[in-house]
Amino acid sequence: MEAVKVTGIKRKTGKIIGNKYFLTALAFAIWTGYFDQNDWFTLQQHKRELDKVNTSIAYLQTEIDRMNAEKTGLQSDTRVLERYARENYRMRQDGEDVYVIEKK
């Protein structure tokens, strides 16, 4: 009984592997998986690049929002404008001394 089951399984497996449609599908899967222009490795690389670009887009969008808020503050409030000019351009009023302390 055991010998009959083992040889039956070998025959079924041999028929499946020897089937021309199975071999064609296997060859197609190997070709598209490894040798094609859009193989699996290239698709994974493109996916990583896309994730990096999306992260960069999100960061830049937050920077744009921050800069727009800063621009609105500079246009609407003279105290904010004065503080910005003093900090970034080291401007001063007459009679004032400005001390610049830079971090190393």
C-alpha cells in the first residue's frame, strides 16, 4: 500500500512539473521576477525612493506652513518685525550696543 501511494504522488508531481503550461508559467514568473526591466528588486528600490520623497514632501510642507505663519507675523506686527530684524540682520537703534554670542 505504501509503495502505491508514493509512486502515485511521484507520478502526479511529475505530471505537474512536466506540464508545458506549468513550465511556461514558471519561466514567465522567473523572467518577470529577475530579468525584466521592472523586476522585483527594482520595484523595491523604487518603493524606498518613493517613501523618501513622500517624507521629504511632508517635511517641506511643514516648513512652508511655518514660513507662511512667520510671514504673516512679520507683515502684521511691528514688534515681531523688529525682533526678526535684530536677530537675523543684527540691526540696532541709535545709541544701542549689540553683543553677538555665537555657539561653537
